[in-house]
Amino acid sequence: MVVPVGRPDTYAALRRRFARSPWVDVVMDRRRGERRQDTEPTPPVERRVAKRRKTADSVPASDSAAAPAFRLAHRGDDWEVYEATGPESGPCPECRVLVSVELPRFVDPPVRLELVVRHEATPAAARHVVELQSFSPTGRVLLAIRLAGRT
């Protein structure tokens, strides 16, 4: 979570609230002014000829998929936390079993998730690890994490 510079009370409260959450990091905003310099107005007409987004049936399950539905979990004066409404899943490319994983919480819901299932053989039994990347609307990686998958 990024807290505005002028809100030390909010920063302290969030640090206390999420101190034991391994997936939440509370930081103070260090930016100085707006980074984007929008000098040209947006074009009045859509110039793309084809759709940029892939439909769900054109993307294999092991490839990138559309982000799941998110709901608002917590709200403060200047912050919000979103959580997925359900687990995300994908097939293991080696054994073809469906593996699911609980998604972490986000400050802003990601617009795209990439889920890669890895089959790992251990002496006791096989287990699955899920590599998850979430992306912002600008394509920036919000989170890259490895999680234990459930079959």
C-alpha cells in the first residue's frame, strides 16, 4: 500500500493493521509531482483496426488469462484493499491435473494475471507450484510470486 506523504497517521495505522500480513507492505509515497507530462490531447477517434484483447476461448489455460473478479475488502480514508472473489486455477502441463491457488490482496485490482503451474517431484509425492504475475493497466508488474498450488 502506498500512503500519501501528508498522512503519517494513516501510515502508522496501516503498518499496525497489516503488520502480520505477509502479502501487504505499507510504504510512504516518495514521488515528487506528476511523472507523466501529457502534452498531446487524446485522439478523438479510435485508430486501432483490430481488438488488442484476446478472448478467453482464444487463450490456452496455461497462458495469460483475464483477471478474476475482485471485491473491496477494506477501505480507509485514502486507501482501499481488493481481494479476489474466488481462487484462480490452471492445468499442470505435465500431469494435466487442475491446480488452484488463493490470490493475494491488491491495492488496485490487476487487469491481467499470468499463471504458470510447475510440477515438482519430491521423494514423498508430486507437488505443484504456481508462479503468478499480476499487471497494472499500463503493463507494469504489480506482483510476481510463487505459491503452493492445491489440486
